Amino acid sequence: MKATRPPGLARMLLRLQPLGRRRAEVEADLGELFASRVEARGVRHARRRYYLDVLSVARIARFGFGGMRSAPDARESRRAFHLWRRAAPEIIQDLTYATRLLRRSPGAVTIAVGGLGIAIGVSASVFTFLNAVAFRSTGVIEPSSVVQVMRAYPNGIGDAWTYGDYVQLRESARTIRLEASLRDGARVSQTADRDGARSTSLTFVTGGYLSALSNRLFLGRMLMPFDDSPGAAPVAVLSHAWWSRRLGADPAVVGRPLWVNGTPFTVVGIAERGFTGTMDTPPAMWLPGATFHVVSGGSPLDRASSTTVGVLGRVAAGVSMAQAEAELSSIARQLSPQRESSGPESSMTRSGDRAQAFDEELVGVRFQPLASLGGKGRAQVAIVLVTVTTAIGLVLLLACVNVANLLLASAISREREIGVRLAIGASRGRLVRQLLTESLSLGLAGAVVGLLVMVWLVPILATIVRAPDSLDLAPDPGVLLFLAVTAILSAIGAGLAPARHASRGDLASPLRGAAARADGTGGRPTRLRSALIGVQAGASVLLLIMAALLTRGTMRAARVEVGFDAARLLVVTPAFGRGGSEAQARSYWSAARDLVQAVPGVEGASLASYPPFAGANEVTIFRRAGSRYTIFHNQTDSTYFRTIGLRTIRGRTFTDEEVATGANVVVISETVARDFFPGENPIGQSLARVIADSRDSIIGVVSNGMTARLRELSSAAIYRPMGELRAAKLVIRALDAPEPLVRAVRGAIEPVDPRITVDVQSVTDRLQREIAEPRALALLARVLAGIALGLALVGIYGVTTFVVGQRTQEIGVRLALGATARDVLTLLLADSLRPIGVGLAAGVLAALLTGRVVAGLLFGVSPVDPIAFAGAVLVLLGTATVAVILPTRSAASVNPSSVLRQL
Amino acid sequence: MGEFEELTLLAVRALGDHTYAVPVQQFVEEATGRNVSIGAIYAALSRLEAKGFVRSSIGEPTARRGGKPKRLYDVTSLGLRTAKALHRVRERIWNTIAEGGRS
């Protein structure tokens, strides 16, 4: 029979005990006991007892084996247990008491919890953005050895290399591993079938790009070098943010195809959450560079390719940055010079610098830290967010602290109760504990409300700051932690003042009644309260003014004259991608235009590089007499003006021949004619007066139209004949409402080239989207202003009641000495309204300063609009007066003889 | 001297000289009819030793215990006197009770 041994785990535990010299003896004793128990009572019993024995030995071993000190040990643990036994009912008592108390004044609690919740929600929303933009790790391993490789010229640096250059650099570099990426847009389906394609940003990368940055994935596998070889099956790795937002975080997409510009790509992996690659924000997906020409058209990426890419480097271990930079510089200087005058990137204005840059002599290579590792863009977004929204959050937090303070200190008048409890023997610590329990319950409720506020607010903020689709704004543990900490801190902050007050109070005076308290000790808190009132008034008026400005702005925007009939227009945007050639676009458009014009219900169709409200890349800023002057550049065909409904005021518009040959002629808008040719006829003049060095001559003047962006008030525009058709979009005028035509137009145009998916949208839609942002901001400002006003009303009312109550005696004396009720009322009103007046002035001043920030969203309403300012000030003054007059009047009507009797 | 220490001391005395922790534990457990952990016995023996009521010595390793030593305990004369004194105190009290208590 096999000898039974004590349980292994217990023996291991025993070995861990600090038994010192007595180890052998103890182990032998325990073994002997075990053996005898097995014999007497069986294995199960012996094992159980063995465990208990080991534990008993462990207990005494900690205090020097068997020493005298094991006795206090037991006593200590007993004391801790008793402490808990005594505290637990107290805590439950406190909680019950707190809920009962809070239930007694539901109105005040609603305001306090609501206010606290909103403040917490706003702060947490701001933090969500900060967290997503600035704090979250980008998932790049050892970021210090990763750099962006820049070209250095005699007078500047640039980030674009041709793919051919990149191949040469990579092949010669020994001290640094180089990978390339290029960002592009395409239409990507969101399901395995081809429906529901949306324009999406994607990045083409070399095979080792992802693994050079990170070694972890959320799901599936990385892109590998073999994926980036000609003829490899097209695969994609999705960004976590896009996968969550657009595909509902469905893990089953791995292994399934998605259609990118009509080509199926098998999803092989999902990147880690927060991984953005080399950019600030992640693309929807990373695709192998070898598939670039399939998706975007044009020539494949190879040694001869002149397509531009960004180059990323990971410096080899043991090599310094300077060494790697020096090596790459010497390789770069030997690169064959590039001539890139009509490269794929050359569109009208911007290409100038780039083509020029390629002509310049390359002097070497500079390393820059990656954009995604805390670049300039992130910092700027963070600054805007911090300044604008934390201000609001802080102000609200302050207001809430004030409300909670009032709630606890005066609204539920506690002093008497606290005095009674102290008098019958409650300890001060016990009282403080109870008050803190109350405010923590408030904080907990506030946190729940805050969470709801955050869920509501984050998408609105995302619209306001135009957060990219791929920015990951789902609440993560960091955000929730922030929320919890804010709630606890603000709850404790709110509870602290009354708690301190309670712990310092003397026993007698609260019991003697309210009148006895007016001994002048309330001076300092009263001043603090006045200051809080002032701050509240200032913050409310600031928010009220912002709300009024934005509301007036959106109201105006809804009525704004865009200068043409936007209601019947559709815009067709095809996805050519970066690789498409000009010839391809030319043949595409000539076919597509005829087909669209044949659709019943279409009145006309014209090409333009910037159809109405299609972005603002065309903005050019000139300096004229020292000031900024913004002119929108557009390229159109001959019929564009008629199609969108701009009238020809002078001269004529382009002929088909001028468009075909790209003649040096321009059409200007009325504003340009007025500003640059006052009292003259601009027809036949040179454009050089507007843009220096221009060789174009003006052939016509058309009516003003706000075609670029609604918020840009300038309607100065220059139209050139449509040159490059690759950048063109089609504008369609419908005979009737354009929405029913969307399907027919898509059906007509898609067969032209099934690889090119098209986006058809009505101009009204675009206009709505243009207004959406200020509208959302106006809504937010109105909500915040309403809350701030409500809080200010409650705060001012409460504080005035408290202050006036403390002055009852003084009022009685004044009345007895012959003052009229009217005198007293005037005195009290003046005293109470003074801090409000000061706060108001400060708030107006702040509004004047911040007005500039929102000026861009106001659609022609001045940021110092007197109506908005006056309205806001009047609303606040009215509210404040009501809040002050109610308690003051009852105080002024006090009976002097009853007051004097209490003295 | 606490009750448990007294029991342990008496057990050592009852088991005769040169006894060790295991028989003491078994004796106390049997005598009291409740579970006693070995740790409690060690602690009590150590305290008794510190007070001079017992003394210990390392015994010869035996084959039964896998060649491991045991610590052997003897009651000192001080221990014996103290135990007897305690016993006499109790006896007197019980006698008083048996006689119907003090009037």
C-alpha cells in the first residue's frame, strides 16, 4: 500500500514559513500527527487537520516562533474586527439617514445632482477628447528609435519621396530599416457584399511597415512582406477605431472580404486599439503597397514609380540617430535627380511648391519624430479643447460646489440639528463622517447623471471639432476613472465646507436659535459667498452671450442668401484615387456627362473642380494694402455658371474652345470687380492687378455666390477654364426636387467604369452639413447657458436668503430707529446686487475677448453684436433681481419689536 | 498562566519526562474533547519555557520520524510548584462551593 502523504500544497505553504532552526522538528511533528490521524480517522480528516496545523504554525511563525508576541497579534485582529463591527451599522445608519434627508428636499437634490452631473459630464467629455488625442498610447513599440525621414533642401525640408527614391534608399541603407506609406481615399463597402460603400481614408504601406511600428494586433495577423509582392492576394488590416465604429466591432470580419473601389480585400487583422500608424489619426485600413494601382489606378509602385510616399525609419539597435542620418544623407545625395512637372500630385495651386521642391537640389536627409508621437496637430487640438471646454466645465463645477454647499449648509437648515447631536454626545468625527456620506451619495448620483451627459455630449463635441471618423471616442477605463475621480472630488469638495463648519461649531449658540448667531462671526464666509455669486453671474452671462450669438448666427445662416438656387442641385463625386491618369478622367467624363444629361428630369450638368460647399482647399490669401484678402479659386467648364444659377453681369463666360485649350482667361465675381476695379470696367484688363505676375485676362464678371463655405463671408472668386479633369466633379441641375434623381444618376454613371464608385449628394445636404456644426454648438451653448442661469438663480437666491437672514437684527434696529421698509429694501438690494454687477462686468469683458474664437461660426453676426450682449445682460439681471428681491422683501417686512425682544 | 498554558503544562507532566509536541497535542485534544492546533501547542510551550515552567532539549533523531530530531520537554520544579499552587487555589474554592458557599 502506498504511504499516504500530507497534501502537497500545504507542505509547500509550510516550506514558505520562516521557521528557522526549528523547521526540521516542526515538519517531523506535523508528519507524525498526519500519519497518526490517517490511522485513527482517515485520510480526509488528516488532510484537513494538516492544513489547519500549517495555518496555525504560519500564524505563530510570523512573530518569532512561538514568541510572547503572538498574543498581541490576536488581540489586534480582534480589535480591527470589533472596529468594523461597530462601524458597519454606523455606515449603514449614515447612508439611510442621507437618503432620507435627501428625499425630504427633492427639488434641491435634483438641482444639486443635475448640476453636479452636468459639470462632471462636461469635464469627462473634454477628457474623452484629450484622452483620445493626446494621452492614449499610440501603440508604437520603442518610439524613440522611430523617425520620419525628411528630404532636406537648401531652404527647407519636405516629407515626400518618390517611391523610386524610397526603393533606392532602402536598398542601400544599412543602419536603418525603411518603410513607406501613402495615404489615399477610396470607397469601401461595409459589408461583404458591395452595397453601402462610403468614402474612407486608407493607407498603402510596404510589407514591413506595421511590424516596424508594433508587434501586437488586436485580432488576426500583420501585413507581411509577402503580402506586398506583385500578384499576392489583396489583404487588409483594419484600424480598431474604424472597425468598431463602422463594422460594429464584429470579430467575424477577419477572413471575410471588403470591397475597396470595387476590388475585394480579405481582412486579415485588426490593429490594436489606439494604434494610429505614423499619423495623428488612423486610416480605416492599411493595404499592401502592391495593391495601390489596383485600387487607385495608374502605374504600380516600383523602382520607376514617381508616386510620392512618406518614409518611416527604425534605427537599428546600437546605431545613433546621427550615424543613421549621415548614412542616409550620403545615399540621398547620389539619387538620380527627379523631374516631376506633371506628376499625379500636380493639381492647381499646391502642386507648385511640390514640383519645385523636386527640382531643387537635395542636400540630405533630416529625421523628425513621428506625427503620431505628439506632433503639432495634436497639441493644437488639445489647446483649443482645453481653453474652450474646460473653462465651461470648471465654471459649472464651481457653480455646483456652490449649490451643494447651499444645499447642505442652509437649504436644509442643519445647524440646529448638528448642535443637538453634539450636545447629546455625538463626536465631531462622527458628524463629519455623516456629512461626507451625504455628499458622497450626491456625488454618486452626480456621476451617473454625468455618464449620461457624456454619452450625449461626446458626439456633439465630435461634430463641433470635426473629429475624424477614425478617432476612438468610446469611453475607456481612463475616462471612467476620470469620471469617478471627478465625482468623488467634487462631492468631497461640496461636502467639505459644511463638514468643517460642523466640526468647529460650538454647542450652545445653535440651540439658542437663529438670532443669537448674528454676532459678526459670519463675516468671512459671507464675503466668500459674495465672490462665488459674482463668479456665477459672470460665467452665466458669458455663456448666455455665447448662446445668443450662436443662435442668432444659425438663424441667419438658415436665411442666408447663397446667391444661387441651391435647392435643385446635385453633386456627383467619383473616386478616381491618386493613381488615375488625366486621360482616363477625360474619357470618363465625356461619357458620363452625356449619360447623365440623358436622365429624365436633369436640366443641365456641368463640371467644376469645386462645386458648391465641397471644401475649401482652394482658398488663397493675398495681401492687399497690408490686409488679408481671401479669394476662392475654381475651375469650371463653359456651362457651370448657368447650371448653378450665377448671372453674368458684364462681358461673357468661357467658350467650349477656351475650356478645351485652357486659355489664359478668367471670370471674376462682382466682389472682386468692386474691390480691385472700382469705377472701372474690368473686362479686357489683366488679372495682374489682383494677383501679381498673372498673365490671365478678365473676360467677364458674374454675380456673387457663396459657393465655397457658408461661414466665409467673402464672395470674392476667380474662375478659370476647367483644366485638369481628374479633380472635377459634376454639378447637376434638376428640373424639380433633386432627391428622387439620385438613384437614376448613379445608375447612369456607374456603368461607365465599374471600378470607380461615385458619391451623389444634393447641395442642400451639403449646406445642412455646413450648418450642422454651428447649430450643434448653439444647442450646446443654449443648454449650458440655461443650466448656468438656473444654477445662478438658485445660488443667488440661497445666498441672499442666508445673508439677509443673518442681518435680521440689524434690520430690526434700523426699522426701530425710523428707517422705512423702502429704505431697508434699497439697502439690501444694493448690497446683494453689487457682487452680481461686478461679475456681470467681468463676464461681458470675457465675452468680448472670446467672441473672436467663435467669430468664424457666426455667419455675418458680429462677435460684439449689441443685441446678443444686451439681451444676455438683461436676462441675467432680471433673473438675479428676482432671486434677490424675494428673500429681501420678506426680510424688510420684519416686525421690529419682535426682533428687538430677541436681543 | 492562562488556562491553555496550564493544560499544556499538565499534559507535559502527565506524559512523563522527555515528551514532545505531538503527544502533548494529542493529550490536550483528548482531555478537552476539542480540536487543538499544533501551532497553539508550540506557542504555549514556548511561553511556558520563557516563564521557566518547562525546559526543552533536542532529542536523538529516530527512524520513525525519517531521521528528524524532536524537541523534548520537561516540567521544571518551578513549573510543578506553580501548577500545584494553582490546583490548591482551585481546590479551596471548590471546597467552599461544596460546603454551600461562604455565609
